[in-house]
Amino acid sequence: MYICFYLPSGAGGLAAQHALGLIRGELKQWSDRHQVPYKTKVHRYTLRVILEREQDYTHFEISWNPSMRLPRYELVEPGEIPPEKLTSSP
């Protein structure tokens, strides 16, 4: 499982870089406050956050309260098609 933040596109990637910096800062504060280690990976216009223990995802959902409005996120289960891979048919 991982947490998937959706980064904005446009402006030559500047909007995504700005949002990425804000999310990383909020994640660091959350991690320090709750003593939950994490890893991140940027994939296209998403930031994937991987937590070590399964119960940490529930803790994240309950306690994530960033100080500013950030891009939306969702939890992605293993084996699920990541939302960024889904395409609509005509």
C-alpha cells in the first residue's frame, strides 16, 4: 500500500515542484510529530509515500492535518491499478 498525492501539471513543471516542496515539508513535520518513518518516490505527476507498517496508514488518515491546502491524495492498495494509469475510453 502507498499514499498517492496528485501533483498539479502545467507551468513547465513549476507548479508540481512547488507543490512537491510543500508536501514534503508537511510530511516531515507529520513524521517527526508522530514518529512514523516514510519513503517517497515521484512518479510522473504523483508523489508516492510508503510507510513501514500497515497500521501507520490508518494513523496517517486520522492524523494528517496539513497547515495549508495541499493536492488531494488517496491510499492505493497493492495490485490495484494506480489512478494515474487509468484512462477513459472514448
